[in-house]
Amino acid sequence: MLFYGKEIPTWKANLHTHSTTSDGSFTPSQVAELYENAGYDLIFLSDHQCTNDVKTLADRKIRVYSGIELHPLGPRDIQWHILGLGVPLDFDGYPESAQAAIDAVNAVGGVAFIAHPYWCRFTSQEVMSVHGSAGIEVYNASCRNIAREYNMQLWDEMLDAGELPFAIAVDDMHTPRCLFKGWTMICAEENTETAILSALRNGAFYATQGPEFKKLSFDGRIFEAEFTEVESAILTTNVTCGYFEAIPGCPFTSSHKLVTSLRLDVTKLYAGTTIRCQIRDVNGHYAWSNPIRFR
């Protein structure tokens, strides 16, 4: 993928999944086999409040890395769901607060994400009350049963407030019904834990349910993207304007055609505006680029 001026490999990742170590349907080995057979390059096992000895799975083609899901109590007596990626086997699964959880993940060189905030019923203000996470889950397949799988509005509210959170898409797989519904494409020179965590920490990835970005580029004036065929291609901002290449049913575009690229001049935006690209294919599946700040 051509990622902001650099040709770099991409790795298909499921960053949030469960096994029989906590409340999943499959053993860690079975989880690894399922995702390996589906063409994934890496997964993080992120069981509830406990880790897995991923060294026992080191002989597989797929890379299996260590994660955890943490549940300190939050505002309005709601439990946080905080994804900790890249934590050691002896990591403490019972932090006293959300901030303590994020700080502990960062202290061991890991990366933290706020899992499915809409499902948890957190507001954007509550999510922004903790600091140091890399971002949120924009899509979580496990939350489809209560129609709370998407978090675009909360994400945009954080951007409106001046935050710059990144966003991942995940299965949060507990049972087969959640398999292979959302994933994250990580841009890294190699599929090692160090390189993957660095890419996640720095936003070198995009989230998707199927559509693929082939190129993302921004020279300070022109934003460009290339991708697989989609019916909707929008560059959205944190102000009350945006740009689009195609929107189904819009009379001002060639909306009857599928598009594979957009090229937009954004020089009219003022400094500090954030922009992100959102695309949707004919099956209703989205992909999201991470936000960047216009200077």
C-alpha cells in the first residue's frame, strides 16, 4: 500500500478476540487456526482480565500476540472495556480505574484502545475523560445484536473537541457468528510485535469491513485515495463541511458508477481541521482511514 508517500506492506489483523481462557467458544489454538485459514496475518488474543501464553502458538504461520480486555468501573457504574495490546503474560488484569488500566498498558510498551464505547453507553465526554489510549473501536461485530456496532458519531464528536483518536475495526469474537466481520489493516515493514505496536501507536493502519485502501496521500493541499470499487467515497471533516466523490442517489455526482479513487483540494479548510476518508461498497461495508490534521 502507498501510505502517505511510502510503499509499505499491510498486515490483516484481528485485534480483539476471545478464547476458552475467558468466555470464548474456541481454544486459543482453534482461534489461531480459524484466522490463519481465513488469510489473516496476525491476531491478538484479548481475553477478559487474563492473558494467554502465546509462545505455545509460535509455530503457526499466523502471528499470535498477547492482549487483554480490562474492566475497571467507570462513570454511572458502567464497566469500561479497555483493550490492552502487547502486554506480558503476568500483566495485572484488575486495575482500579480506566486511567490506571491505560497507564499500565503504556508502561509495558503496549497500546490501549477503548472498546465499543456505544455498546457500553459511554458518551464522548466520558471517553475523553481518560487519556493515553490510541483511540476507539469504530466497528465491533459482537455488538450487532443490539445495533450498537458502529461508533462513527462518537469518534467525530471526539474530533470536534480537538482530540485525534485513531480507530480500529474488530470481530470481538466470542462465537462463530462474529467471525471475519471487521478487521484492521496495519502498515508495517514487518510482522513483528514491535513493528505492529509501533504502527498502531502512530496510526499507520486503517479499519475495514471489506473495502481496501490502496493509496492514502496528503501533500498539505491535495488529499488522494485509491481503493477497491465503492459506491460512496467521502472525505469528512470536524467542521460543518465535507467533500465527496460519490454518494448514492446524489444528482450532483456520477452516482450510478462505482468509483475507485478520489482527489480533493482542501486548501479552503482552516488550520487545525481534521479530515478522514470513509468509503462504503455496494454490500454496505465500510472502510475508514485514520484522521489527520490539516495545518
